[in-house]
Amino acid sequence: MRRLTAAVVLLGLVASARPASAITQGEEAGRALAALGLNIFYIPAKAVMAVLGMVAGGFVGVATGGDERASYAVLVPVTSGTWFVTPDHIEGSRPIEFFGSDYADTPSELGQSEPGRGSYDAMYAM
């Protein structure tokens, strides 16, 4: 009886399985055209924001007495991020980041003779 039940369940699963829906050429072309249309407006807006952010980052650096980290905190988010919208962004598999993120909060392995002896560990150790 167990074999019969298992066989019926397995047959039902196999019979109900459908292939994954593939993206058609028309859908891919539509996404590419949508990305092109968005880039016509997005790229100039991103470029203007980057230039303004670079000027603001320079002012922040001067106003803080040459503090590079303060200037960096303004420069990096406005100059990084997504510069071109692609079909992957239209599909939703990649996010559009108009403002990028600051540096990653992970330790650098460069210059450390022993793991766990860097300044990162000293700052963030609990």
C-alpha cells in the first residue's frame, strides 16, 4: 500500500510539473527599450548630482579644516551608485541606487600580520 501511495504522489508531482516560464524576446526588448528611455533622463540627473556633490564635498573638506573623512562621507554616496539603468534594473533583479553607499563596514586584510590584530577589531570588538 505504501508503494502504491508513493507512486501515486510521485506521478502526481511529475504530471503537474511545468517548465519555468522563459523571458520572451519581446519582453527582453521591452526591458531594453525601457532602460534606454530611463537612461535619457537618469544619466544627466545622476551627473548633475555627482558634480554638485563633489562641490559640496570640497566645501565640507574646507569647512572641517581638511578632514578627508568628512569630505569622503559626502563624495562617495553622490558619486557612486547606479550610473546606468539596465534591463536587470527594470526587471527588478538589481536595485537602482541613485545614491551609493559609503565604504563597506568590513575589515581590510592588507597590512595585518595576524588576523584579529587590526584597527577594525580594536574599534568594533565587544
